[in-house]
Amino acid sequence: RDSVGALVKSVVGTGIFALPPAVRASGLVLGSALVLLMAAISVFTLRATIYAVRALRRRGMGGSDGRIEFQQMTSAAYPSAATSITLLCVAGQLGSVLSYYALVAGTLAPLVPGLRYIHVVIAMTALVAPLSLLRTTSHPAFSLAMSSGNVACLLTIATVVGVGAMALWADYESGEIEHLELVDTRGVGLMFGVALHMFACHMEVVSIEQDMADRSRFEHMLDCTFACLTAVFLAFGVFVYICFGEATGREWDDAAHTWVESTILHNLPTGMFVATVELAMSANLVFMTPITLLPASKALEELAGVTSDGAQAALRLTIVFAVAVGAVCLPDFELITGVTGALSSISCFVMPALCYLMFCRDEMGRPEVVVARAVAAFGWVVTVWSLFRILTPGASDLSPPETID
């Protein structure tokens, strides 16, 4: 039960709020198929990660308790690429923090007249900066965030679903249900990135398996939990798109007569209850930000050889301010989520498959070898293709929308 809870916490996060716009961008049928595909590959690579770790344990690595972290596994496989792999993992964590900033600032700015996106970023940085100097997540502020975070996230998801259901019923009664796109290849890159971001828990899952009293039950726990989470994610993404249609994750600009990208929370109506939900979600993300930054900060300190307290504090503050500047320059939540997910394909798909091949090759049958090689190649293709589709103007659904007269 504890392992299931830890896995759910590792997977469920802000990425779920980028899923409905990704379904809108890729279409109901294509989007659903891509979510299922990415979930299946994620389960394979999560299993591959654990199989590689177990192979290293059999070789005597990890000591008496057999504790081997993800980065130790990849470093053992490719010592010369250890720094690059660490930097990719750090980039993924910093990308998650950027998405926190974008979601919080984009959510809170419209709540107060005169409040702008940059004002929220500055206020959030003022709160996060001192918390980033803490050396451990056992601080009461972090404990509160971890205990209340799931409640805030579930409350927000329930609110989005509830509001969407009412909007769908109103459209049904008025006969104004719009046409929904089934297949749109322009959104393939975004969906790949968002799905990867949602299912990326390869570093966390190593610790979860090692903390289990009976490690042999890991595979069964993983399969059951991921099946349930995939069903919930897919149901949420599809249902919300059906409810809001083209307005999913968008706002209509009357002056320009066009859609403007925003977060899914902007689909919620104004009101005291909705504002309270948005504040609770935002407060949770503010306190989760230094928690997410902590492993990235430690990794960069280790790479830079920083050991003194003063130098570590300076480096951590520099990271916080750099992320804040990045949030101002790149305020699009869905774009950040998609790019972060696309980059994580290397650490979540490519490296687990390659480590599996390297450490377990003698135990693998021909089909497993073929699948592992295919997944590694697919991971590289997803990274390049997703980044191209997301970042190239006119290639994706995130390009400036056409004006509608």
C-alpha cells in the first residue's frame, strides 16, 4: 500500500492539467492512442530499469542493502556520459519547476485586477528563494506541502470535471455541442511530450522498489497501479476536451477574434469557490517548488564541486533566479510541459532500454532484445520529433492560431 501511494505521488502532478489541451491538439482518437502507447512503453522501461538494477545487485553493487540509484545505474553503463545524463535529469527537474511558475502565475494573475504575470513570478521567487536554502525535506513547510498537495490536486481535478460536466449539459440542452476533432497530426509532438512528462518517474521508482519489504512484488504493483493511473488520466483528458471543445486550455480574445493559449484552469468560471481552489493549488505548487529544486541543486553542486555553505547558498539562489527569468521569458504552461517531457525521453526511454540491454543481455530472449532496441530508437525519435513539432512555428497546434472572422 505504501509503495502504491509513493508511485501515485510520483506520477500524478501538474502534467495532468496539460493533457486535455494535448488531446484537443491531437484529436480524441489519436490522442487517446498516443497516451496508451506512451503508458505501455513507460511500463516496459520502468521494468527494464529495475531489471538492470537487480543485475547490478547480483554483481555486488549496492552493498548489503542493495540500494542503487538511477544515476548510479546509468553511470555504471556509460561512465563517460555520466555528466551529460545528470544534466538531462537536472533539466527535467528545472522544467517541472518552470511549469509550476507558469501555472501559478497564469492562474493567479487574472484573479486580482492590476496584477500581472511578472508580479506573481516575483512574489513566488521571494517565497521560494529562502526555502531553497534548506538542506532537507523534513522541514515543516515541506511536510505540509507534501501532505496537502494531493488534496489540492484532487480538488482541482474534481472542480475542472464538475465545471466541465455542467458546461456539457448546458450545451446538450441548448443543442450547441460542437464538432470534436478525432485526428490532428499537428498535436503529435505536444502529446508525446505531455504524456512523457506525466509518466516520467524512472528515478523515483528505483527508490520505491528498494523500499519495498518484498521486492518481488514490484512488477505486479507497477502494472496494476499504472493501469489504473492510465485509465484515470485518459478519462480526464478525453472528458474535459469533450466538455470544453476548442476552448480547452484556451481563451477567446474578442478584440483579436482569435483563440489565445492559456491553462485549463482558465476554463473555470469566476467565483469564490473556484478562486479558493486555484489559490490552494497555487500554494501547493509554491511549496513544492523548493522540494523539486532540491535534488537538482544537489546534483549541480556535486558537478561544480561546491562544498562550502556560502557557495552552495549562492548557487541555489542563482538557480532560483534563473528559473524565475525563464518563467518570465516562457510563460506557456503547455509548451513548457511538452518540451520538458520531450527531453525526458532520453532518461526515461533511451537509457533504461540501453542499460537493460547492457546488464541483462544474457538473460534476454530475442523478442526482448528487439523490443529494447526499438524502444531506445523510439526514444531518440520522440525527442527530436517532439521538439521540432512543438518549437517550429506552423508545425504544431501551439503555433499562433488563425484569426477567425
